[in-house]
Amino acid sequence: MTVPRPRRTTPGAGWAGTAAEALPDDADDSVLVGRIWDPSVDGPSPVTVRNGEVFDISRRFPTVRDICELPDPAATVAGLDGLRVGDLGEILANTEAPTRDRTRPWLLAPVDLQVLKAAGVTFPVSMIERVIEERARGDLALAGDIRRRMLADVGVDLHSLAPGSAEAERLKSLLVAEGMWSQYLEVGIGPDAEIFTKGQILSAVGTAVPVGVLATSTWNNPEPEVTLIVQSSGRIVGATLGNDVNLRDVEGRSALLLPLAKDNNASCALGPLIRLFDHRFGMDRVRELEVSLEVRGLDGFLLEAVSEMTRMSRDPEDLVRQLIGPHHRYPDGAALMLGTMFAPIQDRDRAGEGFTHKVDDIVRISCPALGTLVNRVWHAEECEPWHFGVRDLMGNLGRRGLL
């Protein structure tokens, strides 16, 4: 089927924001690492950012994975010298440019060899929305009526319900008796979390570039999330922001279509930078973060929302234990997206149909402690194709004498 594609409008300069917005509010007290594409070596390099300037640290650590596997990544990076690459604002501007100067560096997603994982249905509001998707079978027009009936029967005050608890089992029995049980409620309040592969290693995109939704999708949304950086041992060493782009119509047709709904070209965005854990920033801070979402469309549409990490139904460390342990290992660690409480129910075009993306939407995901991840929405088929894989990375590092 041929799908007509809207005519693209070139955004004005600065649509991805400023360097100050990309950085944490307390950037001077943060240990930050990321990645750039360095044209002079025709490959990626890990960097650290200090005082708004970017320093290449690839001579000490050729991959971000190597940094994150250290006993104390933050202390090591804080004491590193590196080759100055340039000003973060200039590199950010080159990243977002419609006609990028490929002789100058640009930003990449801040992870490399870590596996890209995501946890689903970790907030009660998003759990209800997944049930609605399932019952609507991907039909946007049915969702509004189902939502009203679901909330009347189930209620929305579920955030204090501990998954796998006796109270959760009683609710499960009640819902089964009323014919309302769902696989999404199972992973939302049952003992086992939904943790899936969001994308392949090295496939994530960073800030200031397009994210992709399939041209055939008519019901889709961003998912603003905190993303944990986890060592192969299961120890959490940092955090960044993520956009777990989702095709609601596809997943709603069948949960077995989750790979098609979740893993497409440019459908996983991370960044701008990883904030490494130190005495100022760790899991206690992560549990209290608030993540803001803003979507602006060329049609004048504005959507604003906030995800509060305190309203998660599962503790982030419990999700990590379900990801990595005696049952499963990831030798290069993982980036684990923690889920979202964003419920895309604000009507955009017609009453009762909720939200869906349009081409050239600008999505801003912000958190004072982690900065701002900004992406523009394109069709996945038109985004820059992912072509630089693990073999390419190893070959490049070998030619540079970094292995």
C-alpha cells in the first residue's frame, strides 16, 4: 500500500534547543559522558562535557561501554584529561542542521555496545492505556468509549498497589470474574515485569535528529522515560533520557506485534548525555525525578505532560534485577528504559480519538537533572538508515589503534 507523505517543512535554526537546555541544571556538579561522530577518524568517540566544552576521551576508553564497566566510572571520568573537540552548542547546532557539515563533529546517542532494553506497563495510567489498545484492536475511534468504561470499572488510583502482592492478586481475581483481565494487567500488577528488546546494539539515535514512526501507522505516540545505564554485573552506574517511540495501532492489534510496534528505524532515542552516578546523583534522586514532555506540531497543536517517577508501580532496581541476574547476562551491560506514565489521551483532530503524531512534530523530553532530549518526528522510512554496526565499530577502532 502506498501511503501519501506530507510535504516536509524545513524547521528554523535552533529547533533542538541550546547547549544550556541540553545539559542538567547543575551541569557544573555533574559527570557527563556521551558520544560524537568524529569525521577526522570516520567513526564515533566517547566524550565528556565540562563547562560547555566537549573533550574526546577515546584514547583512554574507546567505547562508552568500557567507561560504564569501571569500578567507579564517575570518579575516573572526572579525573580524565581529553582532547578538546569544540563547544557543545556548536556541535549541537551541527547535529540538528538540515544540511549537516560532515567535516565537523555531531552528537550521537550516548551508548554504544549496551543492549537496548525497555520496561513496559510500569505506571498504572499507561497500564490502563495498554488495556484500551488491546480492547480497541488498534482502532483509534473506539478508544475513547472504552477508556470511559474502563476507568469507571477499574479506577485509576492503582499506583500504591504492589505488583505480585496479595492485594494485586485479589484485584486480578475481581477483574477475571468481571471478564476484564488482560495480559497488560498481568505485567502491570503481576509478579513478573514486561522487559523487552527495544532495539539492536548501536541502533539508538541521539538528540537533535529525527525519530521514526512507520508511514502506515495512524495511531502512535512518544514515550518519555528515564533510562538507566547498567553494568554487566547488574550495578546501575548512570542515567539518561529516552523516547520509546510506540505504534499504538500495531501493538493494539496483537501483543505479538510488539517488535514491529517498538523496533523500527530511529524509533529509540537516548540522550543527550549520560549522567554518571556519584555522591550528588544516584538512585535516590532517580526515584524522585519528574520528566516533562512537550509536543509541538506545525498545525499549532501543543501537548504538555509530566511523568513522576514516584508513581511507578515497580521500583527501578527491581526492574534491573529482573533484567540481569543468574537467569540472564549481558556482557556489555544495558540501557534500560523504565516506562512512562504519559497517557496520550488529549484529542488532536477529533473528539474521543486522543493523540497521534504528525510529521514534523517536535518532541522535547526534559528533566532538570538530565537535560533535554529533542527530536523531530519523521516517517521511519525517511530517517537516516542505521548502517554502522558492531563489525564496523570494531574495524574502525582497530584502524585507529584503540583496540
